[in-house]
Amino acid sequence: MLLTPGCKLVMIGDSVTDCERARPAGEGLFGAIGKGYVANVDALLGAAYPDYAVRVVNLGSSGNTVRELKDRWQTDVLDQQPDWLSVMIGINDVWRQFDIPRQPETHVYLEEYEATLDALVAGTKAHVKGIVLMTPYYIEPNPTDAMRAAMDRYGAAVQRVAQAHDTLFVDTQAAFNALLAHCHSASLAWDRVHPNHIGHMLLARTFLQAVGFEWARVEAVV
């Protein structure tokens, strides 16, 4: 596995990452890490790699676009001094264009999104051992749906940034697409954005696969 013993993993993003995590940083007792995929990542690492003692910190913030992420990058990423960083942002950048179309000041269009994400990664990669860039997603099987098509374009931008900076890339939309071949989106998320426990486990699984998690270790612990 790419994560090493004693390393610190910061996972940052929007409400899908946040999931009621504690402030100022989501780690510690009594559900401080939140109720979503970050908690699942922490649980699986703790169960399968107890000897690694990986420190997982949740710094998701509900409603964030890449603009807000940029505003808090110094305190919530650089000042945290992580060894590894996971970023999943973009859902609100797209969503605001559809749910509040008459408020263009809230819209983050593709060019700004990609340029901002690129600058954040470029200024951070020298300070960490590794970065994982996860795409935004929309739990909608029809690729011609307007919001799904827009989300795919933003996901492609994440892939371009990952390739440009040689970071790990996680295609969360592809993961959901595979799941949607067997179940309706309503069984995963009421709004096609905020997933239930199944969707969060899928996100955790796709992240862990990217960092080389050895699933045989789960069996070995049992």
C-alpha cells in the first residue's frame, strides 16, 4: 500500500466528505470523523492495517466549491502538514448552475474550476508524499442528462490535472456507473448527490483501491 506507517491522510471536499464531521478538524472520539466515506476509509485502514496507525483527518465542508476550497487551503491543508492528501470537489461547482441558475455569481464554470484545482495541486505537491484527486459525480445513469453531462466534463478536468501533475486519479463516476447497472439511483441517493451508506462505501472502496489497499489483509484480521 502507498500509505505508509504513521502517515497522516487529510481528506478534503464538500458535503459528501463533510458528513457531520467535527470542527475545526474531523478526527477523534464520538463520531468526530463524520458519517461518510472518510469514516469508512478510517475504519478499513484501522481494521486491516492496525500496525500502520494511519491518522485520517476529515476536512470536508458542506456547500464548498473549489473557490471556498482555495480560501481555506492554507489552514485546512498546508497548515495540517499531511503526508497524503485526498481531494474531491466539484459537485457544487456544477450543481449551482442547475439549482440556482439565476444566481450566476455562485457558478464556477469549467475554466475557473480547472485552473483553480491545477494551481492548488501545483502549489501543494512538493509538500506531500502523494495526492489523490477524486472526480465529482452525479448518480444518474443517463449520460445525456444535462447535469450528468456537465459533471462528466468537470470529471475530465480532474483527470487532466491529475495527469499534468502525476497524481493518483479516482473516477468516482465510473464507480457509480457500475453500481447503477444493477440498481436505481433512488436507492443510493434521494437527490442523486448525497449517497447513503452503500454509496459512501463505494467511494471508500474506490479511494482505497487507488492507494493499493490489500483486501486480503481484511480477511487476515478475521
